[in-house]
Amino acid sequence: MKNYTFAVLKADKENLSESFKKAIAFLEKDENNKLNAFYAGEYKIIKKNEPELFEKVKAFVEAEKLQPLGAWWCESTDEKISLENIARNTLYSQKFFMKIFGKIFRTGYGKKINNPLAVEILFRSKTNCYIEEDVCADADFYWLDTKNINRILGISTKNLNIKSIDEITSEDETILFDDYINQFYNNLDDVDAIADIDYSDPAAETEIEKLLLTLETADVVNVIKNGAESKIKEINCAWKNLLCTCPCAKKDKAEEIAKELENVEICANEIFETTSETVELVAFKKCCKNSDKVVIRIRQTADVSEKIVVKSKLLDACFWVDIEPYETRSFLIDSEGVAVESNIIENIDL
């Protein structure tokens, strides 16, 4: 086994071109040098603005000397990365890499992630390893020489090993996310089976979208139900973003909801719930014939004023409600799950 020098290079956002040239110089300096560098979005910028430089970059990628900070479209500026952020990053970057380089990459790189569901999203997007940004945040280059590179099977922040996943691993080897995965799973067998995602097939986009964002949807609902402080517009926006990530996913969702709305006389308890025992459903029905909107009316049955979360199982939507003692409110909800209108009703039934 050759003694390779592996490095991570963080790009200079003010001068991306110089960062790529610096990477090329590092790789040309020694044939045993290998580099993990740049996000998918940065590769796209260089491809568009400097095609000649990109051809050199592409040659090193194809020679497996340069590996992108894979499964990531751009660097997050948020200390608390949302699962939607992770799902979108992996989806878009892997599709870009497949289109441009003919393969996907297995190493994620970014800020510390503290959400256990992130592990499964990364696995499902075939990101087998994740390097935490803070381990080399203060260095332009950080590299590690080793004679035993084939035994490095994980990233450890205590004993930093930065590597090229595709070079090191084989079919019968298991990659761990540092000791992180063991914090949430006693055994790798407990992780749900990873679906085969064909990133090269445009027709598969909707299924990829549903697969990656299912966990984000579950996480949003969980956060809301546990009393996270969010404004109604922010929640509505989050749900809308999930449905609008790609046109075909949005279309599929709209068609699915339209079919359900044709048979909206479902038992109310099956399609509606709140997080408060003092609020009851008054009505849930279509706004009018051939409409993709529904009306929900709810009533506060106690002498309390509170902010609650209303969830429509039919529309797969959540929104905050400020409701006063014994007050009845009417909500008009569109097919994207957004409450577009809210009115106070003087205890009048439909």
C-alpha cells in the first residue's frame, strides 16, 4: 500500500479560482498527494466560469486524486443544520456529481450535526462518512501521512484521519461516523436498509425526494409538537419548501391531495388532531365543488388562552393557532397545506 498524503482544503470564498489553482498545484507537486476539497456548488461555478481550469480539475477527480467534499452542495452558515438542509444538499450534490463526473461521493464535510435522524439521511444518500468542520477549521491545509491507510475506517475527532473513502474501502468493509453512530444505534443492523438510489435517472427524482425528505417531515412534526417556538409563517414556509423542492414532487403531492379531497367525508378523528385537549374540531370539509382548498373550524372549549398546533393528517400540514377562551376559528387551507385565511366565528356551526 502506498503512503499517501491526504489533505482537506477549505476554499477561499472571495477568490474561488485561486483556491482551485492552489489545489491543482498541491496535487501536481507529488503523485502521492490526494485532496478532499470543494463543494458541488463550487465545482459548478468553476465549470461555468473557467472551463479550462475545470478540465484540469476533472482529470484529477477522474484519477481519484481529488475528491469533492462530497454529498454537499454548499457550506452551511447555520450552527444548527436542519434535516431539510441535509436532504437537499445530498440530493442536489450527488445528482450533480453523477452528471459531471459519472459517480457519487461518500464523504460529507461540514458543521457538527447533533440530530440522530441526520445519520439515516446521510446513509440513505450514500454518504458513508462525515468530517466535522471544526477539526481543521484553523488550518488552510491539514494532512496526515500514514503507512496503514487501508485500516482507517472512520473519522475520529480525537485522532484525526482524513481520507478518500473510495480509495480506502471495499465492499466488505463497514464505515462508521466516528463514534457518533453508536450513540444512536447499538448495532449497524438497526439502521433501516439503504434504498438503491439511481442518481443518474431523472425519472427517479421524485422518489429520491420523497425518500430523503420523509425523515425531515417527521422531524418537523416532532419539533412542533414538542413546543418549539416558531411563527406560523415560518412553519408554513417550511412545509411549502418541502413540497416545492422539485416540480414533479410538488405535482405528485398536489394530485395526491386532490384525490383525497374528492372523498373528504372521512371520519374527522382520522384526519385532524391538535396538541391540546381543550380544542375540538367543529368541521372539516371542502371549500366548494372542484376546489383544492378545505375549511377547518376549531373551537376552544376551556376558559384558557393558548397557542396550539393544528395538524391536518389529510393535508399533511401543521400550523400554529392562537385561540381565546370558547372561541371558534375558521381556517381556509390550500392543497400545499398553507393556511391562507383565518376568521373568528361566533360559535356558528356549518
